[in-house]
Amino acid sequence: MTPAPKTLVIFAPTWPEANKTAAGVRSYQFCRWLLDADWTVHFMSAAKASDSKLAIEGLGVTTHQIELNNTELLQKLISLSPSHVLFERYRMEEAFSWMVHTACPNAIRIVDTVDFHALRECREQAVTDEINPTASLTDLLARRPTADSDALQRELASIHRSDKVWVVSSAEKSILENEYSIQPAKITCLELARDHLASPKPFESRKHFVSIGNFRHAPNLDAFRRLRDDLWPRIHAHLPKAELHVYGAFPPAEVMKSNIPGLLSKGQAKDALETLGKYRISLAPLWFGAGQKGKLLDSIASGTPPITTPIGAEGMQIADACVGLDTDSFVTKAVALYSDETAWQDALSGCCIPKETEVAGQVQTEMEQVAAELEHLRASNLIGAILFREQLRSTEYFSRWIAEKNRSNQS
């Protein structure tokens, strides 16, 4: 069957939570940008219905609440006959690519990594390793997942099976190409994008520090603990009149009940940019992670210089004055930028982020270009072809087995 032109199906673990996560913003933007370019967009998720589902329906996206391991989806895919299929994260590709491969063999399969999960997990393990709990930020930045990593094996297999892979930073593109031998033509870097606030407040109209992040994301909870236990008390000792206001979705009790002088927990911000735009400095002491960081993007877009680490700044254009190489320099730079308007303005000028219109154009060009290159991409993708051989399609057959088991239990 010939694919329906300019028809995209997105498989995602959740409905786009544009007010809670950077990944949610990215997903929402993709839907909006492609609809504006006259694409038909179908969004599929096994997550429960929510306001986020209603939000993309309001844009004009057709939503489908699906079940895992249910082969009835094959018929739905055949009827939709998409030209392109986008899997958000490698686990979605694992779960559904075999169905797409079976029902819509001519559909272009793209996996959006959102971030390089195996890289983030190996850095997290290094931070929590009791044998070496004081690994430097330089060491952590250089850390890579090894061949025995289950997450690495699965993520690379997903990338090889797909026609294209999207990454959010040039750093991850370089790592995949140079250290894990992924063909450069297979990888496209589509950065996170934000438009700046129209009228950001000047230095003198701002006060206090801010920290923001979804607390279900492990790097953000780790960052809060570092602020609470070490970094904020030291900053507060230099600036006793300043406060640190902490925002984030899904805050645990230890965040909401923190009893540290000058540190106030505020819960979830209704609008990240408007909230960040009230403060003089944002703090993001990220000791592990991967990909571009939405909190830094939002901070820069709101006109608020961030103080972060080399892990936080990886793959982004962040001024040196904003990057602490260890705990001492993190504190020193936070105090310096808070206290000096000229340094504050220089630091903000040294931070750059892509505008939405720029990345929207890249996405539309990419969708057209991959269609033109598909024959060559598949002909040169030997490893991907091998992984789709029957002997190696364990995820498909396990899914089919569960589907049959569920069907038997219902009868």
C-alpha cells in the first residue's frame, strides 16, 4: 500500500506534558509545527487520558489511546498508512516498530532519543557509586556506557533498526558517530528551541535565585539535594538577604518540607518562562544527565542567566561565566553574577538558544529529505536489516505471546 502523503504517526509513552517536561514541550512543538505545514498528525499512547491529550487535540491532532501488546493496532496502522512514524525514545521503538514494519513497510521510521538514555544512566551510576562517590565533573563528563550495558545495547539496536535517529545536541551526535559507529547520515541533530520573552525584566527589577525541574527526573532531585545540603547554604552565607525559590512538578515530601534558611519550595510553576523571568539567577547543579537541558533553555529564554555544570552545559552554548567546574566555582560564580550587573549582562549575552522558527524549518526539511533518501538509507543499513530477521525479533514475538495470552484469558 502506498503511504498517505504527509501523514505522521507518533508513538509516545505519555501525552505531551508541555507544562511539566522539556520532552513534553518538544513533542507539543513537533505536532504544532507539522500541522502548520499541512501535515496530518496522529498521536498514539497507552497513557491515561489527561489535559495534555486534550491540548494536542485542540491543535488538530488525532489521538489514539492504545494498549500495549495488542495486535489489533496492526489493522489501525494499515488503515492510516502513514508516510512517517516517529518513536519518542527507544522503548517506544522496541514496543511498536515491529508492528509498523509489518503493517506499513514503506513508512519511514524515526526514533527521537530525547536524550541519550544509556549515557545519562551510566553517569548516574557513577555519581551513586559508593566505591567512588567523589568523581569530578570532568570525570563524569567523560564517562561512557560500555558494551555490557543493557540500556546501551537496547538503545543502539533501536537506532540501527530505524531509518533515522534524532538527537537534541551536537555532543550526542558526535558521541554516537565517533564512539559507537553510527553512520553520520543516519543522525540528525534537532535542538530544543524556545522563543525569548518579549520584554524581559532588567537586572535591577529582579531579585533572588530560582531552581526549576520535574522531580520525577532523577538529575533534578539530585540537584535539589546538592543545593539543600551544600551549595545554597554557602551562597546564602555570602548573600544573606537573597532567597532560593524551588519549583517543579511532582515534588516529593523532602522538597516541600525542606527547612533550610532562605530556601522556599513553591511547587509547580504555572508558566516556566514567566516564573523564571522574575529572578536574577537560576541554579542548576547537574552532576549527571545527557542531552540539552530544558531548564537552562527556559532560563535563557526568560532573560535569566543560569549557573550550571559542564554536564548541564553539554551540547549548549552557555557562557563560561555560567559554568562551575566544581562546587567551589559554582558558588563563586553564582555570587559574582548575582552581585554585578555588568557581569550578569555579559553572561546572559554569552548564552544562545535556537528560536522555534529555526528548528521548525529544520523539522519540515528533515521530513522531506529523509523521504528522498530512504532507498539509500535502507540499502546501506545492514545492521538494521539483520536486526529485523526473524531470529533476532524477540521483542515482536514476546509481544505477540502476551497478546495471545491476554486474548485467551478474556475468552
